Amino acid sequence: MCELFGVTANRRVNINELLGMFFSHSVEHRNGWGLAFLDDASVSIEKEPVRASDSFYLRNRLTGRIETARCMAHIRKATMGEVSFNNTHPFSRRDEAGRCWVLVHNGTIFEAPVLSSYQYKQEGQTDSERILMYIVDEVNKHYEDEMNSFDVNERIRLVDRIVKKLAPENKLNIILYDGDYFYVHKNEEGTLYKSEKNGAVIFSTHPLKGDSWEEVPGNQLFVYKDGELIYEGKKHPYSYVQDPEKMKLLYLGFAGL
């Protein structure tokens, strides 16, 4: 599966060493790398459908000083979809209010009928892109229903409801940013960790350095603002446990066999 990395902090922090360690895992995750910087009300995404360790661009990018208060990164080990730019994380999409949403995902969607129609609309082929398209469409519906008075608290609660809707039978490890808030969710044991220090929270699929890492609690949504936890969703029962037979059937279905 893929690996995730994220930063939310109350100031810009240097992440060169952390990114170097994270991208070194691309030996096992060779199907693409991506970075999203989310500072100053802007979104800058850099990505390539190549192994991170083979990327001349990324190697040079990491030689310069990288400081950020909000960032996410991804290395891809493809399960569904070809190795291409359109299938490389992070994914981004604007809602009708002009807010840019950005998502990285580590997991597989086995059962989610609400996502099926997006396979005919998306640019790539991944279930991850479909997750983001669905989230933004649901947000847009609420803007219409509420006559553009869709407040921040309702937006967070909406994402929480969507997570609970998509989690059953699926691996839904995601980091999501909506222009204001940083959402984190995982539902497989041992697949996402965090390190909190001096107003900064670092997330990674595997601990990267030091001894201050702890596992992110599973089966609930956490929302951060500038390194501060502002929302903790109610725990749900939809843990994901790997099932080789389900993965085999998914591969066969994708291949049309």
C-alpha cells in the first residue's frame, strides 16, 4: 500500500530531514511521489509518476531549505490504476465557494456504491480521486441547501459523516485539507503515527525519527487547525483488516476478468 506524510503547525517548520526519510521508503513504493504545500491560503502541488528515489527533480528540491506550516506528501504503491500523472497523489479539487480541497489516501475501496459514478468523470482511475470528488460534491450540495451559509462546524461534521459512510469494508487512511482545516483518519491498526512537539504535529505511515511517535487512534476523525486539535469525532466500529481474497477479487474486477 501507499504511505502518507503530513504537517500541521502554528509556524513554519523545517522538514528537509523528515521528507528525506519519508521518501527513502520509495524503494517499496515506486509508482509515484507527491508533495502539497498549503501555506498562505494557496496550494502548490508537485508530483511525478516515478519512484521518488529516481526523481532528479525531487532530489534537487530537497537540497533547498523547505519550511512549511501545512504540508502533505505521498508515495504510491499502485493497487488500482496505471502508473501515470493523473493517478499520482495528492489530488485537489475546488468547491463552489472557491475553496481548494487536497487529499492523500493510503488504502483501497472495496464497497462504496456512492463512488461508482465518478469512474466516468475522473481524470485518472484511482478510488482515491473518487473519494475527493465525492467529498467536494457533498460539500457543494450543502452550499446549495443552506443558501451559501454553510458554516465551518457543519463542514467538519459533514466530513465526519462521509468518513463513517465510506469506512465500512474499506481501508480509509486519509489526510485531507479544506483550505482551513487538516483532517486525519485511519482505520487499520499500525498504519499511521504522529509526533507532537512545540505546536507542530507530524503524521507518517511509519515513525521517522526520534522516540516521540505514537499511533494515531483508529476509527475516528481528527481535525487540526495550525497544529491544534479542534475536533475529535465519535469513534466508529469499521476497522479494516486485510483480506487477500477480497484484494484478489478486486484485481480481477479491475482487469475485467
